Amino acid sequence: MRCIPEEPEFGDGHVAEKAVWDALKNSLPDDVVLAHSVQLRDGRQNTRSTSSSYGPALAWLPLR
């Protein structure tokens, strides 16, 4: 599995967010990219995703 960033920083008060990240990282298959706090651009619109996973079919699962 590829993680972006490899070791994200979760500040104080983000215990649940870290728990979700850890659960996804431990359960998703090796051919998935797991990204935390990335900006996705589509033309003029920006979308910020707290945590996302991308599989072989380029599925995007945003978690907020």
C-alpha cells in the first residue's frame, strides 16, 4: 500500500481520525493508495479530502 503522506500527523483532538486511518491502513489491500489531507482539483474547484483511498479501478472514497 502507498500512503500519502507516509506518516500523516494527527493533532491533539483527532483521535478518531487517526483510528480510521490506522484501520484503513491495516485492512486495505496492497494495490491501494491511501491519502490524508490532500487537495484535489477539477478545473476551478478545489476539494479537500481528509482521508481517501484509491483502488485499482481509481475509486475515490472521501472521508470527512
